[in-house]
Amino acid sequence: MTNITNIIRNPVITEKSAQLQEKNIYTFWVSSKATKIDIKIAIKSLYGVDVKGVKMVKVPNKFRAIRKGVMNKRKEFSKAYITLNKGAELDFTKVEKADKKDVKVKVSTTKPKVTKTSTSKKSTAKTKVTTKK
């Protein structure tokens, strides 16, 4: 279970997002593991508005040169474009305080389990991959 404040990181404040807000579309930085349903529940509980639709964009890793010979890696993250119903508005300064028991959302984080087994010293190690269900 993941807390809602970990799903929605913060709103995106750019010129493009300001133009989209006129069309009733709001932009947020979100967790890369969050799903559209998780984001919809989080917006409903944090801001108290009904969500019409959610579109997500994954922003990949990026390498940057800090100085000569030194590279820095930016982590992967996601951006969510949230469309609200007609007549609904979202105010970033007003966040509703919800009961913590009601705002927990389950985020699926299934990772494959890798185990190495070897039959003898001469043969190479075999890799066995299993997933949890």
C-alpha cells in the first residue's frame, strides 16, 4: 500500500500547462509506478473534484555532462494530464485533509525473482526467473 502523497508529487507549472488549464486539463508530476486509476483516486481524495480522464507520459532517463568527463543521470519519471468534468476547477493551494485510512492506494510492484543454480563446476550457471502472483 502506498500513500496518496507519494503518488502525486506536485503540479507542473509551465507556460504549456497554463494554456492547458484553460481547456480544463491539469498537469502533475506523478510516481512512475502509479496507474491511471491510482491517480484518479488520489486527485479525487486530495482536491475533491471528479476526474473525466487521465493520460500519462513516461519521461525517460537522461544523461547530462556536468563537467568534462563527469556524467549525471536524471531518473525516469511520469507526467499525468488530468481532464476534469465541465465546470470543475482545481485550486492547487487548497488541499482537502482526508482520513489516512481512506486514502491508501495499492500500487503493483511485482518484480521477478532471479535465482542462480549451478549443476557442476565445469558447466555454466543456469538462471531461473520466477514472478510472484
